[in-house]
Amino acid sequence: MTARTQRTQRKRAPPSVAERPGKGGARAPRQNGNAPPRATAEDSRNVVNSLSKGLRVLEAFTAERSEMTLSEIARAADIDPGTAFRMLNTLVLLGYVARISESRRFRLTLKVVDLGLHAIGRADLRELARPILRSLVGEISTWILSPSSAGAS
């Protein structure tokens, strides 16, 4: 191998998290149809994979799955059970997840809600709600106008 080839290989960026086989980067789209953002080769050097996995553990909980076992969490977060175990222990220690006594299940705590409230408290709710309200205006006015025009005929 020539010195030039070695320099070129060193300059190449490492594969992105999504491209690494067996690293849990490639994930199925979420149930709501939004695929998780994928890291580019340039971004992968600035990504903390363990933080990403910890957040996926938190995101595994839904309204339908508010309590889960370790294996259910690992499967939903697309991580191995050993990693899920360590992530859950950390989240329990920090107060974001609670072990349900007399069971092998976990649930989120209100500390997670507290994070959301901090984000909402700093945001202008009118700005956040405006696009939703605009889309509802069309639906509501159609709904309101339809019965009245049907009754007038």
C-alpha cells in the first residue's frame, strides 16, 4: 500500500451510525410513520451513541405501552438486553424510570414530564399551536357549513 493510499484512507470519514452493521443504527420507522433521523458520516464523529440508545429506551414507552419488561424495552428500542439493562439502571438511578414493585416491569416517572414542561415553558404556545389550529379551521368550517347547508335545502 502506498503512502498516498494510506493518507486517503485515513481522511475518509467513518461510516454513519445508520450504516454500521450490528450497531443498532438501522432502525425500522416509528409506528407514526416518522423515521428517526440518520447521522451522516460527518455527524457520526459528533454523536454519542450511548445517549442515543438511552433516549430510545425512553421513547420505547408509549400510551399503549406504559409499563414494559426489560426484554420488551430492548425490543422496542432496538438494542440488546444487556444494554437495555444498563440504560434502565441508569434511568432508574436518575429518577426518569421506576421499577414496578413485585413485578419485572418498568414505567416512566413524572420527571420525564418535567423535562417536557421545561421545553413548553420556554416556547410560545401560540406559535406551536398556530399550524394545528389553521388545519382545524378548514375541517371545522366544512363540518359546520355542511349541516347548515343540508338543513337549508
